[in-house]
Amino acid sequence: VYEHLTLMRNRVQRMEKLLADLLEYSRAGRHDNKVTSVDLTALIKDAFDVSSSASGFSLVIKDNLPSLTTLTTPLEQIFRNLFSNVIKHHHQATGKITVTFKEAGAK
């Protein structure tokens, strides 16, 4: 019974992600142009949580990430896609994703 509940929960989570992605896609053509300050650490953690549901992957954020002034939804979609691709195309079922920050032009 536990295996069936786990399987059902995983499928529900995938369906929720699919619906969220479809909603994001439907909004892609809209230009709300609501530029706001975005806490990059929180955004990356949220994107990872959505992308990694029921996976064996962990997230490590090594540096203090800045806040950015940008459009939130497109940036979050980029990170969700990156995390999803890493998880989907990794050669093992588990892994660690490490995020670091380096300012452009910094050495």
C-alpha cells in the first residue's frame, strides 16, 4: 500500500509541475514588465523545490547570492529548466547541484 501511495504522490507532484509549467507558458507572451527586487537565494531554492520533487538530488548554495532587480517569472523559469534538465539527464538517480556566484568582471 505504501508503494502505491508513494507512486500516486509522485504522479500528482509531476502533474502539478506540468500544470504550473503550462500556466507559465500561457503567460510567456504577456509583458507585465513588473521589475522587482528578487532575492536570488529564495528564488533558486523555490525553483529547485519545484524541479526536484521526489528526486534524490540536493541543492548547495555556496556563496551569498545578491538580490537582483529583474522580472521574477522568466528568471525563475530559467532556473527551473536548468534544474529539471540536470536531474533528467544526469547519469545517476542521485546527485548534488551546487550554485555559486561570481560577479561579471570579478577575478
